[in-house]
Amino acid sequence: MRAAIAFVVRNWPLKVAAILVATALSAGIVVSQNARTWPGQVPIEPLNQPANAFILDVLPDVTGIRYLAPVDAANRLSSASFTATVDLGAVDARAGAPFVSAPVIVTATDPRVQVVDYSPQRVQIRIDPLEDATVPVVVDRGALPTGLSASDPVATPAEVTVTGPRSQVDQVVSAVARVRIQPAGLDVNQDVDLVAIDGRGDPVSQVDISPPRAHVQVSVSSSSTTRTLPISPVVAGTPASGYEVVSAAADPPLVTVQGDAAALAPLTAIPTRAVSVAGARTDVVRTVALVPPQGVTLGATTSATVTVHLRLVQGTRSLSAGIELNGTHSVSSYELSVDRVAVTLGGPLAALDAVDAATFTASIDASALAEGPNVVPVIVTPPAGLAVVSVDPPQVTVTVTVHLPSPSPTPFPSVAPSVAPSAEPSVAP
């Protein structure tokens, strides 16, 4: 008995492994003998696709599906009996990896059907992040029929947004609206579908355009003429407080335009886009586009440099100024026909506001006046930055009276009193 037990347990790990291998081989043989292969194809459906990602390639179909199923269930299988999916929920399109490897999961809609094998088990998916960009709308009007002239096309809107995979959006340079001018010479005024194109003019697929259409206008005429007109600068806004616009000039000052004679006849100038001087304290210089009226096209010159000159707001102010006499003599007295004059000053309002009316005076030079009445100009020295506009009256009569000193009385010569010699007593010898 012990010998039998010892025989059984001797090298037991090897014996257990042998039993497991035999069992697995037996199960594999059973599966391989009973598994069936579905001959059709099942498309792979991506699940949980990131909102910021785009799958560039078409996913392959699953083929060679091997399954185990009861006979009645196997007989009822169709293309709708299997689903194949890949889960992209963990994919980060912003990571920059061009390819993502994901497992393919194939399941049967009938729980009695067990899928045991299929191909492919994994797929490589090319992911591109979604982006958007703003591109200009370009109008392609095609060849112009003989004998016709046309204005530059105008598209509304002038720019659109393209959205799609980064690799596609980066190729787009413009959105083209294609129109054709008919030999009858009718104006173009219609909505046109837009096509995204690359630098070579080829269409770019897999991008959306918003808005998808643009309104295109082209004026068509059978004859045209040209005129040279002055450029009229347009100024908008209000300068800073205390400043005003003096002038505005355009460089170049003239522009050549083309259009129907009827459209050009009433024109006197071609305006520019508005140049804003809002809040400005110094001259404003801007290069802006010209704005011809409808039906008129520009030649080589399409813009101008506009210089707007500003200055402090000018004004006038009248003051009553007392008259000061300068250069008077102490022996003379002076009488003025008026003792005050009205002075009008001109210049910037800020400088005018700074004048102290209480201390502002005029003057007269009395140093060379003769005795009697003298008509003398009034002298007004304006404060810095201001000018004298008028003085009323401009001249004043000054009457000079010279006061000579009274002559002193001539003194009479004084006579010293004579003194009689005193009588001395005689002394007897």
C-alpha cells in the first residue's frame, strides 16, 4: 500500500502539469473541431471618440470571426449578429502622437453565441486634433468675356472659419467662391458655395467652412473710362480736450479710377477709410484704404497715407487794462485822455484762461514827451503764447505840464556896522 502511494506522489508536480496540458489540448481540439467561421465582414465602430479629435483613416472591417454556438443559433446568424468596436475614451489628441493602437472587441448579440477568434485583434488609428483657422474669401470670376469690363469682386463675409483636422486646416490658404460672368454682361449678385483650397489651388477635404456660402457682387459693364480724382481724407472722432483739427492731407493726393462714364461723372473725390483722432494730442498719421463708390474700381493706388494736423483750440478774450506811464520826469505832471484801454488777446484757450485780468496792464512811454498834448501809442506786451488782436483806443493823448522851480529872491549885500573908536582916558605923563 505504501509503495503504491509512494509511486503516486513521486514527481507529483510533473504529473499535475501533464494532466493540465492534456486537458488544455483536449479542450483546444474540441474547440477547433466545433468552432465555426462567419464568412462575412463586420465594420468597426469607434466608441467615446474625443470631441477634439478626428479619425483620419477608415477603420478596417473585422473578418474571420470564429464562434461556438448551438446549431439553431448558428443557422440564424446574419451581419447584424456581431458588433465590433474600439474604445477611444482614453485617447488624448493633444498629446501629439500620430497613431493610437486600440484593441478590437467583437461581441455577438445572441448570448448563446461565443466569439473565440477574429481578425484584426488590434488596429492602428491615425488621430488628428481638431482645430480652426480664419482664412480670406477669394472670388474666382473666371475669364472675362470679350468687350466687357468688371469691377473688383466684393465678397460678404470677407473672411470665414475653417474647422477640421490640424493636418488639413494647416493646408488651407483661402476659401474660393467661383462665379462666371455671362457674355450678356449681367452683374453678379448671388450667394456662392465656398471651397477650401491649399497653396496650389487644390481643394482641401475633411474641413468644414463657416459660413459655407458667401454673397458675391461684381459690377459688369460693356464700356469703361478712367479719371484722375483727388483723395479726400475722412477724419473721425474728437481730439483731446483743448485740441482741434487744423487740416488733413493725403499722400498721394490723387488716384486714377475706372468705371462707367455715368458712374464717374458725378464724382469729385475718392474718400478714404476713416482715420480716428479720438483723444489725440499730436498729429495723427495713418495709412488707410481708399473707398471708391460701387461701380468704380481703383488702379494701382489702393491706399493713401493720411496726416491729420492738430493744434490747441484757438480763441480770443477781451480785457480792460490800466495804463502805466513809463519814463516820467519828476518836474512834470501827466494827464491822460483815458486811464484804461480794452485789449483783445488771441491764442490757445488754455493760455487765455491763465491770464490774470486783475494784474494785466498796458503802458505808455513818456520819456520823450514834450510839454503840452501828445498823441502816444498804447503798448501791450501779451503773455507767452498769445498775441494782441486789438487795442481800443490804440492811442492816448497825454498832456504834459512842466513845473519849473520858483526863482529865489536876490539878496542885498550886507553892510557891517561901523564902530567908533573908543575914547581912551588920557594919562598924564
